[in-house]
Amino acid sequence: MIVVEGMDNSGKTTLVSRLRFAIGARVVKSCGPKDKDEDLFDWTRKQLERPNTRPLYIYDRFSVISDPVYSPVIRGKNPFFDHREGELLIEEFIKQEPLIIYCNPGLERITNFGEREQMEGVISNVENLLKEYDEVIRYLRVKGSHIKKYDYASWGDTREVGITVVEYIRSRLEKGGRFNG
């Protein structure tokens, strides 16, 4: 499992598209915000229950990362840290040993939204959202998750992400083709 995470306008979807063509993985887009926590938990559980062999899946955001970032700032609650079931899903996600690529080209590039429409509250809370992302990524790193930071404006970062993905796939193949844990 490879998860590409980051704020709106951070280069996630472009990177996911490039990786999909380069390694032939299947892409899954996050379910996005849900009205009911149970719906969010159901989607997350289904993703974590996918067979842990081929094909390799690349996630354009994953709920256990993006929801703890966006929900407190946009909706005033955190479905994953406010419920025991959410905490268990985070633990299961960590056990899967995903490669997390954290897209963060810096505040100046992220805030260059241009004419692109954004979810309500994103533009006015962009600094808080970026801080929350940094906190969630820091938490996952402390828990032992493999995280690679990516800045789309850096050729070196692009090259390093490619190498990291190849090494991750190689290590998974050495574990008998198990891509999810």
C-alpha cells in the first residue's frame, strides 16, 4: 500500500498519476468527508481488508491521515481520535506498513490556488491545516511508519520518491509479494 497525502494543491494527484503509469498500480481516491463517522469507518475498514498481495494500490489520500487533519479544522471534530473504533483503524493502518509520501511543497506554493475551487474552509484555514498535517505525519513517524516527504518543485525529491517507491516494492516482494503489511 502506497499512500500519497498532503494538502490541496500540494502535487498529490499529479504524483499518483505518474506513479500509476510507472509501476502499474491501481489508484484509489479517498472517500472524502462523510456525514456519518460510521460511513467513514466502513470505507476505511474495507480498504484495510483488501488482499495484501498484488495488485499494489496507491491511495490519493487515506482517511486515517486526511480526516484527522481536515475534520477538526473544517467540521470541529476528529472522527478517528474521538472514537475508539477510529483509533483501532489507525493502529491497523500502521500495522499494514504503508509507504506514505507526504506532499508538502511549502506554504507559498500550496496557497497558490489560482482559480481552482476549494472545499469550504480550506483557504481561510490553510496554515492550520498544514500544521495539522505536520502533526499527523510526525505522529505516524513516531509510530514507525515509513514516510517520504515530497516537494514537486524539487527534481531531487522527484528522483528520491521514485527510488523510495522501487525500494518499497522490492522489500514487499521479498516478503512474498505482500503489499499491505
